[in-house]
Amino acid sequence: MRKKLSVYFIMILCIFCLFACSKDEDETSSEDEQVEVIKEDEEEEDVKEEPAKPVVKETKKEAKPTEEAKPSKEVEADEPSLKADLIKEASVKEDQIVMFDQRDFDGDGTEEAFAIIGEIVEDYGEKKVASGKVWFVGKDGCKMIKETLGMGFFDKDRIMNIGNTDYILFDEVYVTALLTDAWYVSDGKAVEAVFSAKGEIVIDKNDKDRFAIVDDGYDAEYYPADDMWMGHTWKKYYFFYNSEDGKIYEYGGTDITDETAAYWCGIDIVDKYLPKGDQPNSLFCRGNCLVVLNYEHKEGDAIEYYHYIYDFSKESLVDDMGEITGEDPLQGICLGALCPDIASYPEVPGPNM
């Protein structure tokens, strides 16, 4: 009897062990699945928390072993390359195409392409400078749209996405400055933006609906007898996208009085910063909280031009690049608008309004 009980006990113990092992495997498998789900959720949360960037780049994920990897948009077999059309119509060889960017720029389901045809003439830091021309390939064929007047173009284009529009940017290289040509596609045709070739376009990495243009010029000193300007300066002008009407505007400067400037800045900037005996030329306020004071100073046969910029959102003077600075004046003349045709001039109430 005792021997039979031992046998039964052993049998029950074996059955229990088999059941426990099976349960552990199920739980382990379930935990593994949960871990995978949690990791995927964490990856999705990371993607959501990442700040939007103007240059939208497609993120490619590795295909799972059970799935067939899909070709990227650029290499799908049913989308013919427009490079062959460009080579034929422009009568060039493939190695003469320095840059080629093909995509559906206007979102109509048909791809277009921009290209630089020429040759590399110089290294420029991590980039190369190509002497040549910009071409466009669309539904109406191939067309040369821009030839540089400077040293050449950078061999890489840039994409600036604002609103529903992708602007393709080509940087022309000059000795002491860059000039950015901006194009977009509408109804399958290349269109040059109104703010194109005004200066170097600087994309705002923190706000996809804003950008700036750095303008350079010789406006620090003027010699009336020779009608000659001297003194190289660089100044930043600011632009924004208005989602209500789908247009891009510049923060234009509205003329204001000394009292209104003091009201918004909290200090009388004209009384504090305008040197005694110098002549004020303009005082204006932009919609992005910048108050600008331009003035001139006579020195011998020359007229020297200076300005101050006060950012009342930072409660500080800023330089021509928007960085907080000291009380030394900035050289040159700060314009009310770099692109007056698209400037937005704010209403600036004064202390008695």
C-alpha cells in the first residue's frame, strides 16, 4: 500500500512539474511580448516628443524577418528616374550632374526634379562648390532656371518645409557671404519664391513656421563727395508663416514715437543710447518684439551709420543675429523690411491708447 502511494505521489509530482514548466513558458512568452510592446510604445513616444524639424527626413526602420523589405520612395521600380531625360535634353554626361533631387514637390502625385549641372571647383569646409547652373525637370520638359553670379553653388541642396510647401534651397557662394535661391513647384512648374536671392536663408530649428534671412551690404560709412559706401555689415531679418491665409510674411517695422518705444521697452532707448549731437534716422517696432533705432554720426568727410536693437521680450539689447549684447552700437542701417512686398507691419499702441 505504501509502495502504491509513493508511485501515485511521483506521478502527481511529474504532472505538476510539467504543468508548471508549461505555465512558466507561457508567462515568459507573454512577458517577452509585453516587453516588445512596451519598447515599441516607448519608441513611438520618443518619436512624438521629438520637436518638429523643417527638414523632414524619412526614418527607415529595419524590416522584420517575416516581412519583405520595401524599397524606398526614391528607388521604387514603377517610378522612372528623370535623370535620363535631363541628360538627353541638356546634352550632358551623367558625371556632369553634381546634384540631383527627385521627388513629388507639389504633392500632385507626379515627381519633379532639380539638379545642378557643372563641375566642382573648390572645397568649402565640409561642402564643395560647384560652378554651373540649376536645372528643373517637370511635366513640360527640362529647363535651366538659374546661373550663379558668384563663385558657384554648394553641391548639396536644402529643403525648407513651411505650411504645405517644400522649398528647395540652393546656396550661392560669394567671397564674404551666401545668397540663397529658393524655389517651389506649383502645377508641375518651378516657381522662384518672392524672398529668393535676398540673402542667406537660415532655417529656424525650433519653430518650423519661421525662418530668417541674413543680408549683407556696405552701409557703415558714406562719402558724399565720391558717392561711395564702405564698411561691410551683416543683418538678420525675420519671416513667418501665417496659417490663416497660408502665406509667408516678413516682420516689418512700424514707425513709432520715442514715448511709444519707452512704453514697450520700459526704458527711454532714444534718450539713453542716442549719442549727443547725432541725428536719429528712424525708430520702429517689429511684430516679434524688436525695437530698432537708426542714427547717423558725421566724422570728417564721411557719414557713419549705426543702430541699436532692443528686444523687449528679453528686456535686453540684441545684436544683428538676435543674440543678447552690450551697449556698443551696431554698424550699418537696419531696414524696416528686406522684402517690403510681403512685410507685415504691426499696430503698435502707445501709452495714451
